[in-house]
Amino acid sequence: MIEDKIFKFNNGEISCEVELALHVMGGKWKPIILWHLGQNRVLRYGELRRGIKKITPKMLTEQLEELEEDGMIYRETMKRFLRKWNIH
């Protein structure tokens, strides 16, 4: 018998692991961003932007913020470099 599981996520409810994965990883750019970050471990914003040539700066920023909110990445802001994303 399969148990019904309800996951609380970003003020909403998700009923299965697949739905959760699609919510976090969905979209055109997130898998590409995560692939680049996985290859390099830590990237500055500009390095990531140059690596993904077709993404706009606005879209890259939005996608990074969503990935950060979902706990997939974290940003380390350096005082000297305000737009540095250290992804671990």
C-alpha cells in the first residue's frame, strides 16, 4: 500500500517526490545552471553568465534566487564583490 505523503514547500503542498523535483528543477534554465555549477563548484556571477550565453542577466538572477530559496544553492556575498555567487 502506498502512503499518501504531503510535503510542505514554499507555503504550498506537494503530494509526491516527483512533483517536488519538477517544482525545484523545472524550467528551461535551472538544469543548465546546475550543470555549470556542478562542473565548477564555485562560480562568480559573471563567470556563470559567460558560460550560459543565451540567458539574459535578469533571467539568470531570477533563476539563481529561486534555486537559493529552494535550498539547492547558496550565495556568499563578498564585500568587495557584491554580485559574487559562490555556489557549493
